[in-house]
Amino acid sequence: MNMAGRKFPMDNVPFFWTRQWNNSLVFSGVNHGWDDIHIAGSLEDMKFIAYYIDKRNDKIIGAAAMNQMNKIQIINEAMKNGVMPKASVVKSPEFKIDDLLTDIKDKNPKCTRCGL
């Protein structure tokens, strides 16, 4: 709508995915303004999440996930609903993505894919 000249508010977090050779790569957020990356999972097993971090603001601004479709949907909803934790929390070994589900539910989201 915006490309056609009609002003329409954008409330979604940018998102894309591709599937090649039985592997799924998904990205949510933005890919500019980051100056650190935190990898959670195994690069070797091709099952990981790469968090793109703005160190100055201790903020996750994007995430790329390999073979972690459900997890990236939770991250997308957390970013959209303003409940994505600080990067320092995400980097902690105690951080579990599924723990975000309660915070997301409290915001009454409209995500049908992440079970909310």
C-alpha cells in the first residue's frame, strides 16, 4: 500500500525464509546497525540461531536461524511486541527462547503459528 502512495502503518518485523537442500534459513529483524553476533546452537550441525546485536544499546535487532523455524517465530513475535530481552540476557547460558512465550502472551499477540 505504501509503495502505491497510500499511507499505511507498518507494525510487522521484517521476515524472510528460504529452504534449500532440506535446510531452512529464516531471518527476522533488520540486518544493518549491528556490531556483534551471538551464535546459539551448533554451526556444525546446522541447527543454530545467530543473534544480530547493537552493542551500544544492548539490543537484539535481528536473528537468523538455521533449521529453527518455530524458534524464529517466537523471536519475531517478541520483537514485534517489544518483549525481546536485552542482548546481555540472550547471551546468558540460562536464556531459553521458550521462556519468552509468557511475556508474548501477556501482550495478546495475533500470532497463530507460534501457538499463542
